[in-house]
Amino acid sequence: MKNNTCIILTLAACLLPLTATAEQASTPLFNGKDLTGWKGLEKFWSVEDGAITGRTTAENPAPGNTFLVWQGGTPGDFDLTFKFKMKPGDDKNAVNSGLQFRSKLIDETNFVVSGYQADFEYGDTYSGILYEEKGRGVLAQRGQKVKITPGGEPGKPIIEETGKTGESKDIQAAINKDDWNEYRVIAKGNHIQQFINGKLTVDVIDETPEGAKEGVLAIQLHAGPPMQVQIKDIFIKAPKD
């Protein structure tokens, strides 16, 4: 949207235009009961125990990465929090997911999304990184402060590490693999910060033309081994000035 201080937010089954201010209370994007306000391939998504649940099985695999897309607007500047929980579906112990933001729905039939992703996984490497789905790939590793500037050709930016947010192993040690974790994403202009359980995982300045300033929100369910991801307590508000 052109005015990033205005976000269209879903309240229950209604879409209400609200003017966000620094003092505005957080607004829920999920009602905790059903998938009102969200759309995806129904065979993968449900609500269980008060949480959005994405699940693949050996009998019902995802042919490619698929997404549950929020229908309430295309937020630009925001401060968003949610809780996530992961469960592998076999002995490969694989779960990969993430929250898409400032993204684009590029395949409306299969609910395929491209754009920024706040990543999380059951492994020990990617939770907290900034990734660009179907785009420039990894933009910031966990523990990095980076500045992204245009490269010699589109899609191949120059990524300069300008500092550290902390040690990757310390961030990983604070993640509960088999229990709930809190993720926070703050996007303001070309500045993006991500936190897991209060630890700053990445701090990014994206000065490239590819760096989107608004777009859809969506939850990823990754292709691959059977897995389950759950999301709940999703709240959004305007970032502080």
C-alpha cells in the first residue's frame, strides 16, 4: 500500500480499515477457531488445538512449497508476532517453514508465494535467517547485521556484513524444537529485524530495487518429508517511530 501507516486487518469474518498509530494495540490476524481470513490448499491446512496447522504425510505429500495466505491486505511497515511449533512426520526429523511478508502470490491455483521469508526449521541452521523465496535466496544468516546493495545484475545483490546480532549457536540454544516459540518481525522502510524468543536473529538494510515495501503475509509448508507446523497468536501493529 502507498501509505504504510494504514493496514487492512481482519477481525473475525470482517475486513475493517484501521489507521495504525504508534499507540495502537496489536490486532489479531487469526481467530483461533477456523481459517476465516486465510486461504490455501484445504488438504494441507486445518485448525487444531487453537492453532493453524499445516501437515503433509507420506500419503498426502506437497508437490512443491505451498502456502496459507492471509486475505486481509498487503502490509508494508509493521511489527508482527506469532508463536510456532514444529513436529517431524518421520525419522528424517525434517520440518521447514516460515512466515512470508511483503510477498507476492504468483500461483493462485497452488498457492505459491515469492518474497521475504522469516525462516524456521527443526534443524540447527536456518531458524531466524532472512530468506527470499523464489528470489535472491539467503539474504542474512542467523546472527548477522547486513546491508544489501544492487549487484552487477538483477537478482544478484551485494550482501555486506556490517556487524553481528549475536552468536548463531546461542540463538539456536534458545529455540524449543518440540514446544512453542515466539517469532517477531519488524519491517520499516528498507529495515528488517527478526527475533526468536527475544533474541535478535538478523538486522537487515535492503537498498535494492528488489526489496519489496509491501505485500501479502503467508505461512509456508515445505515440500519434502512428512511434517507438521503450527502457528497461533498472530498479532500485528504499527512499528514505533
